[in-house]
Amino acid sequence: MQTNAPKTNSSETKDGSREKRNAEQDSSFEENTGSTLQLKAAQDMADNSPQANQLSQLKQIAGSTQPVAQLKTDIKHTTGTINVDGKGAHRPVGKGMYAKLDPDNPVRGSATGVNSDWMKWIRNHYKKANVVRGHLLNHDLGGFGIEENLYPISTKANADHSAKVEQNVKGHLSDLYSKTTSQNPGYVHYRVNVDELQSYEKAQFLCSWGVEYPIGKWLVAPKHEPIPSDLGNDSGGFGGGKKNKHSPFLWQHGTSKGGKEVTSVKKRIDDAIKNGNLSFNQQAGSPGKTSENDQQDTLEWLNDFVDEYGFQSAWDTLLNGYQTTSGGTQQFYLEMLKLLQQ
């Protein structure tokens, strides 16, 4: 795995604290502008200037009428429910996400954790789709494996989301990490909204992303990509073969798995909320009872593995495991190889 060593600069070396650096960022920004971001935005927007067009695009992705003056990572979740079994049992899911990612203010997410019984119901009804709980915000971009950030999609859709969107956003975050300083910050803007065409069975992730650097200008102009998920028709879907990109080291979730049920992850969520990095329009309700292992955990692990290392590395690793083991362990590797071949 690629590891980006934590970056240092003169201000960090001098004071040794991220908190003081944040304060210096805010102070330096206001000194340079002589006013707030809101005033600067109003001035830049005069006479339909190019700056005005750029700021307008920023606002469109961010979904805000005012620029945000606070220089830090800001992740907002919109939650909702889906009616899974037709019996009126509305289950909590993520319906939207907007993230303004400061590469120097990492939020470490987590992979999906314990499954709920309603996911087993969906998998049994759409077996060819290999349904997984897809992160709206990837676990290496500050996304946690909690109901507010997960939505049931096919493995094909999950792989498309990784290849067409998430790998680009991770790459932009890493590139921006090497450019930003206390006096010259920047952000990756990233939005995902769930568009339910026919309930959750046929939905799509509407994804937008762009890079703001320096503040108020696009380094990478906004891009848009719909990711369809059709549980009734999708099958297989791991695809690909290229080497995947990685977020900066301090953003990577590592082996972190789970949501509110895991103490260490819950503390990170609580800290992110306390620090103003993470917010929800409402907390998700009860996801229902947890499910016994129906290979769903294994399937989601395989999705995470391919997302992290790429298809070819996953295939080579599993093939080597199959060739060097026996019994039940060898059978596990065989099942994983069969899934990758679909």
C-alpha cells in the first residue's frame, strides 16, 4: 500500500500543533482579504467576472448560498429511509452527502460493520446483484460505516462508483495535499445524492466533484457522473484492472471497520462532530436486528479489498491463497475467486 508520510511545513515545525496551525490559517486568511469570505465573494461576483462563475460553480456543488469561512474539513449527511420488505418497515439509509475536504484536516472513516437483518432480505431477493451497503462517502475520504452514510446498491454499481468517481477524488486529495500550506489552503468538493428511480431497487448516485485551489478558483473544474444501480438486472461487477489511487496516509481507514457498534469508531465519530467536521440533518433510526453471517460481510470485504488495491492485485492475492492452502480456507478463496469472475 502506498503511504504518504505526514507532511510538515515551517508553521507545524515551529509550534508542533495542528490546532495552532488552524488558528493561523483563519488569521492569515482574514488579514489577506481584509474582511470575511462573504464580503470577498460579493466583490468577486460583480460584473459577471470569471471569478464569479467559479464561485457560482463552487456554491452549486456545495449547495450553499454563502461561502464557508471556516478552513477545515466539513462533511454533511442527509438521511432517510427505505421500505425494504413491503411491510412498512422503514429502514435508515443515507440519502445525500456533501464533503468539503481539507487535505491537512483528515477525518479517518471506517469500512462497513455488522449487517442488519433487512440486508439479508434484500440479498435473498436480488442474489445476482451481490447487494452491498455502498458508502456515499468513501471510508478513505472521511466516510464512516454507519447507516447515515450507507445505501444498498449492486456490486456493479459499487465498483463503478469506485472506478469512475472515488478513485478520482482520492487522487485529487493526494495531489492537493502536496500543494497546500497554511497561507494557501485548498479543498476537494464532493457531493453524492441518491436518486431513487424505482425505490431502492433501481436508483442512482448523482456524483459531483471538483478542486478549489487557491480559495475561490477551480484547479479542477467540477465533473459530474451518475452511477446507476439496478438490483433486478445487475450482476457481478468487480471489473477493472488498473492500480487504484490512495488518499493521503492519515485519511486511510486501514483495518478500521464498523460504525456505532465499535467503540474506537464511535469515538472518532463523536470527535468529528465535536470538532465541527461532521454533521447530520437527523440521526438515523434503529436499523433493526443484526443478521447472522450470510456471506454479506465477506462480499463487502471483497468490495473493500478491490477498492483499495485494484482488481488485479485482489485476484493475484486470492489465487495465491487458494494455491497455498487447503480445506475450508482454500474453499473460502475459491468462493472469492468465483465472485471476482462474475
